[in-house]
Amino acid sequence: MHLPVLQVVSIPSWLVLLVVFIVVLLLAILAAGIKVVPEFKRLVVFRLGRFIGVRGPGLTFLLPGIDRGQWVDLRENFINVPHQTCITKDNAPVDIDFLIYYKVMDPAKCVLNVTDFDGAATGMATTILRAVVGDITLDDVLAKRDEINAIMRTKLDEVTERWGVKVTSVEIREILPPKSVTDAMVRQMAAERDRRAMVTKAEGEREAAIKVADGKKQAMILEAEGKKKAAILEAEGERQAAILRAEGYAMALQKVYEVARQIDPNTMALQYLEALKAIGQSPATKFIFPMEFTRLLGPISELVARTAGQGRSSKEK
């Protein structure tokens, strides 16, 4: 029994190198066709020039040499529009620069419908800005910046919608009026500040005068109330004193009356005679006698007559 004889076939080295080269080339081609699309980007794919779709996010594969992809960023981006000279409604030139914030909503439209979105948006924005500024005066341009931003955003968004882009905001950064206008504004601001200072000073003086007047008024009111209370107390004291004097006088009259009731007419006549004696010593030339005095003369005359009669009778005896 004979064993089979194995024959060793020799492979040329150039063939081995060729095979290795082909394998490496195929791996390189496959690696070039593998694409990793991030979450914030999309890949617009064209196959032999024909749009076939939007890929991403994640891993995707493009046929090398056949498929071509164009990256589109979905994050919000901005365009810096430099100074643009605009003429206002009152023929005043102003330089305005602003920012346009936008976000791609449809990557296919953004690639297929516009060549250069930044350039197209900048040109459209400057045109809209000149139209908007041309319809308002310089004072309104300086004062109504938010309104201009809103109008420009609305009109830009209407145009960029067909490009698959959403304009989220338009912000004017700086408005530079002519130097003469700036100087006039500075003078106006200084005059306004002077006016406000004068108004503030006048208001302060007025408030101070009002407070002083209120203070004087309160002082006068308090003084009048004090005088009123003092007068009331003084009048009350006088009233109490008068009452006490009247009561004392009444008590004295009562006492005199009680004593007078116990005195006989002769004693009263003697008292009147004493009074007449005092009156007679007075330097006055006129005398006033009460009516009661005439009634008292009767008892006195009777007393005199009785005394005279008693004297005659004693002499006759």
C-alpha cells in the first residue's frame, strides 16, 4: 500500500501583495462610506446627483463614488449684518447693524431651494430694513427699536419659510445717527436734565413750604386751642368766683335781713340819722335820698313831737 504524495504549490509573492492590496482597498472604501450623523446635524444625500433623502441621526452608509452627502446643522445660528446706511422718513441718514437668529427646520429645502442662505438672508434683511426705516421718522427709529425688530422678523420669516428656515429673532445692536443729530441729542438731554433738576428743586421747595405752613398752622391751632382752654378755665373760675360772691352776698343780705327784723324803727331812724350826719360832712352839694327815707321821717317826727310834748308837760307841772 502506497501513501499519496502531497505536492506543495508555490504562490508568487506579487499575487499575495495584490490580494492584500485589494482587501485593504475594499476596507478603505467601506470605511469611507460609513458616516456617523450627530443628533444636532442631518445629512442630505444625493445619488448620482439625485436627491434620495435625509439621513440621521445615527450610523448611515453612503456608496463611495455614487452617493454624496451635504451636512446641515439644525442648531440655532445667527448672521451678523454689518452697518447698513438707511434714510428715515424725515431724510436723516442712520447706520444700523443687527443680528439675525435662525434655525433650520427642513434640511432638504435648505439645501435644494437656496444656494447660500447666509448671503440671501443678509440681502433680504437689509432690503427689509431700509423699507421699514424709510417709513418712520428718526425719533421713532431711536425709540421704537423693538417694533422694528418685530416687523423685520415677521417679514424675513415669510421669505425664509420656503427655504426651510425659521427666523427666530432679529435684534438691532446699534443705531448711529448723524453727528449733528447726536450733538443736538446731547444738548437736548442736558437741557432735559437741567429742567428735571429745576422741577425737582421747585417741588422740594414747594413741599418744604407746605410743611412749614402746615407746621405753623398746627402751631396756631395748638396755640388757639391752648388759649381757648385757658379762657374756658378762666371763665369757669370767674363764674365760680361770681357764684361764690353772689352766694356770700346773699348770705350777708339774709343775715342783715334777719338782724334788721329784730331792730325797732327807732333804732333804724337813728342809723339813718348817723348816715345823714356822714352825708352832711361830705363836700358834695347834691344828695340823693332813697324813697324809704321819707317814710322813716314819720316815726322820727313823731318821736320828736312826743319828746317835745313830754318836755312841756314837765314844765307845766
